[in-house]
Amino acid sequence: MTESGAGTGAAATGLPAQVLGHRRATGPLLVATGVLLGAAALGVSIGPADLPLSEVARVLASHLPFVHLHVNPTDDAIVWQVRFPRVVLGAMVGAMLSGGGAAYQGVFRNPLADPYLLGVAAGAGLGATVAIVHGTGTHLLLPLSAFIGAALAVALTYALGAGGSRQSSTGAIVLAGVAVAALFTSVQTFLLQRHSQSLEEVYTWILGRLSSATWGDVGLMAPYALVSAVVLLLHRRLLDVLRVGEDEAESLGVRAERVRIVVVVAATLGTASAVAVSGLIGFIGIIVPHTVRLAAGGSYRRVLPVSMVAGGAFLILADVVARTLQSPAEVPIGVVTAFVGAPFFLFVLRSRRAQQGVR
Amino acid sequence: MLELTDVTVRFGEVPAVAGVSHRVEAGSWLGLIGPNGAGKTSLLRACARLVEHTGRVAVDDLDLRTASRRALARLVAYVPQHPELPPDMTVAEYVLLGRTPHVGFFSAETVHDRVVCAGLLDRLDLAAKAERRLVTLSGGELQRAVLARALAQQAPVLLMDEPTSALDFGRRVDALELVDQLRVERNLTVVSAMHDLTLAGQFADHLLLLAAGAIAASGPPAEVLTEDVLTSHFGTAVHVLATSDGDIVVAPRRYQARPRVP
């Protein structure tokens, strides 16, 4: 999918280059990728065990194919088994939450939509609570349960909210999401009341963490994240068309209902898989896409891919802060993102009001 | 060629459009006039398949119900009365949306698409504003942008709902003249709902006067724009005058004489 534009087209037709439309995504994307790589380098190098940068680089290099380097097994374990998967998972979770947030904002045409809008958070929370309360020993059942809970919640929301006239559909879905979230949360609260010894564990899970990240978690999440990312990126041009509303999008030949379902399913897959392995890390789905919009404009052709990359970078950096602030103890990462996120939320609200006031 | 057969639009019990049948010849301009609530917008939306309706709407004998959304968008372009304008979108991006029916599902716009849009921006006097965000445009400029977007679809049928209400006197005529030029060049079939009866009479080949969802009068402007017809349907007395060019001018007849200020 190329963004053809300026260059040869303008020269051939003699028309001014700037009339020929969309700004390229490559500029912001390169910047975001640079930040991501920098964040990853930082994430891998920082930790309670003081490892020199050169040693970290050696460990990483030793895992490249055809490279034979001898490294200290402890250092290898720290970098490759503890830090690196954590960084990779952070990037993936950040990408899914940011991409999902941007996608939801596009589909529901609401800048305050986040990937938890349709009950994903409440569903995953309930799923996790059920798994924790029933004392499942296996590491696998918790993410699976959370994933299923999230998927069920969204399915229920959609079933309740969709249908009916075109105009009311989007609003109805969002409201159904609120209702479903309330329902699932109430069941969760009920369970916790009866099993209060699990309260702390559930709460810790809800706050979100990357601290126990393993390559297994990465592998668990990877297929869903990949599918989600690919589908969302393929639909970014259509999300731009939806910006003029469903009615006009239909008159331009886009089946708004179908785009909505596909995007919601894809974003939910990505979000649910992220939540399953890392808990409910909040605010990323709002902070990152909006910041990207401020920097790169409102077109989803840029916002979607750049949000994914920038989201990955942001979460890695937030994780670095979370584990260095009170080193060697860790602040829950959800606290860090909320600290940055809450004021940001207010900033977005104010700037939108100002913008509308000017109009 | 656009053919309407017994088109009915219902919102609940009351029909907004009640069994309208009409044939619009290819390359001609049909003006829809009538009081508020007569069903002009609903009829246009039914033709664009944006509202539930019974009856048949066909373009060149193709029943639009059988067409996919995409195919329909290539045949019918719709200019809404109250378009949704994303404030952060640039004019160029907005007009390029008009090429959506021609862009492959997983592709982006081609150079040809951009050339088409650049040409339209030029003709609608928006080239200088191409990279400006929509929120910075005036009402008139926005209306021209919406028109440009519809024209970018390059559809043989153009449906317009009050396309010039925010434009000043001069620009109003310019926009309609442009549509008329394009109509002749591309053999467009134009259907427009217009409140300005004089302009409707000047630009349309045929007028349909709608009242309570049904056709109350149908014919060339000279036949429909008469004092009897207009007075009975709009509920106000009118002057109907002919200019030296043969155009018809409709002007309201004031209720009472105003004392002249010396």
C-alpha cells in the first residue's frame, strides 16, 4: 500500500504538488520507530542488576544466528530471559492498546473512546477473577480466562447494541457496553466478596504489570496481535472515510456496518490478548493516539500505524519508570500510565472545548 | 437516465414520499421544489439508497437495489443538505474521499485520482485552500468543497440537496453554472432540491413540485412556476415575471405596502 503523491505525479501533470493530497506516513513513522528502538535499548539496559551496556549488547548479539559469543550465563538469563521478553511484551501490549484505542476512536467517532469501551476491561477482569478465585495453579489458565471473559463481554455488547436503525446503532452499542461492563463488574465484586482472600491478587492483576513477562507470554499473544495489527492497518483508509459519518460513508460506497464489525473484532482480539497477559493497563489507548494526532494530523492512515509504534515505545518507557522509581520494588504500571494519563485526559477535553469555542 | 417508479418512504405511519414516479432523461436537470416537509430530501435519500423505501429506482435500467454499495456510489453522487465535516481534515483529503468508490479495497488513491481532485479544486476555486483544515473554511467554501467531493465521484447521476444555501449571490450562480457545464460535458443527470424558485427555473429543464410527499405539479419551469400553482402550495402570494431572456423570476408579493422612507 503505497502513499503515492507529490514527486513524479506533480511534475507530470504540472499541478502544484501540495494539491495532491495526503501527507506521507513515513516521516512520523520513522520518528516513532526511532523512539521505539531507543526505548527498547533503554528497557533492556536498565534494571536492578547493574549491567554495563557493552555486556547487554553482547548478550543480545549472542542470540543472533551464526554468531558465536561466550557470555556469562547469569547475564544472559537477566537480559534474555527477564528483560528482553519484558521489553518485547511491553511493545506488543502498548501497540495493541494504542492501535485498538485509535481504531475505536475511528469507528465510534469519539475521541474519548478507548479499547476498553465495549466491556473488554470488565470482561477480562471477571475472567481473571474467576481464574484466581478458583485457585488455578497453571499459569496458562489465567490469561485464557481473561481473554475469554473479554471476548464474551464484547460479543454480548454487540449482540445487545447492534441492530436497529443506522443512526442509533453506534450510540446503542456504546451504551450496551456500559451496561455489560456494569454487569460483569458486579459479578466480579460479588465473587470477590465471597473470596476476600483473593482480593489482593485480583487487584494486582487489574492494575496491570509486565513484571512476570516471559517468552511464553510473548508467544501466547503474538498470533492475536499479528492478526489484529494486520487487519487494523488494512482498514485505515476506510476509517478515514468513516470520519464523515456513516450516512455519507455509505453514499461513498463504504459499508459502514461491515467496517465497524471487522474493526471492532480485530481491535478486540488485540486488546483482549494484551489484557490477558498484562492486566488492565489504562489510558494508553487515549494518550497515544491523541498525541499522535497532535503531531501528525487526524488521518488514520498516519494515526493508526504511528500509534502502534509510539504506543509500544510509550509502554516500554512507562515500564522503565515503574521499575526504577522505587527500585528494586515495582510501582504497578497502571499507576504510572494513570499519572500521565489523567492530566492528559483533561488536557484533551480542554483543547477540544477551546477548538469548538473558536468555531 | 434515472427512473423512479412508485417510490414511497415511510417514517412510521406517515408517508414522507408517497408513490412518486418520474423519468429523468440522461443529461437533463430535474428541479425538486416544494414547501418544507414536502419530501424532497427523503426522495433524494431514497434515490441514494440512504433510507428505507419501497418502489424502484433505476439508473440506465439497472435497479439500484441490486447494486453493491460501491457500484451504487459510482452511479449516484449525493450532496447532502447538512454534510458532516471533520474539522481536522484538509480540503484536499476531503475532496479525495470522493474517489473512494474508485479506489481498490486495500489500495490507496492513484495519481489519476489526485489529478481529478486537483482539477476540481481548481474549478471550484479551492486550490489555494487545498491544504487548509476544514475548520478554517467559511460556509461558502465548505459548500464548494462538498460539491467538489461529489463531483470527484464522477458518477453519471448527481443528487443535490440545497447545494447553494450558504453561498453568496455570485458564487451561487457560479456553482450552479459549473454543475450545468459539467452536465453538458459529461452528460450528467442532475436532480436538485432547491428553495430558490428562480434559480430552479433557470437551471432545471423540468420541475417537480412536491406537496405532502406526492407530485403536485410536473413540467417545464414555465408551466410549474405560475402564480396559481405557487400560491396554493407555498401559501403566499407571488409575482411571476418573465425576463427578456425568457427566464422566469419568482418574487414574493409583500402582504402590505410599506410606507416609503423619504
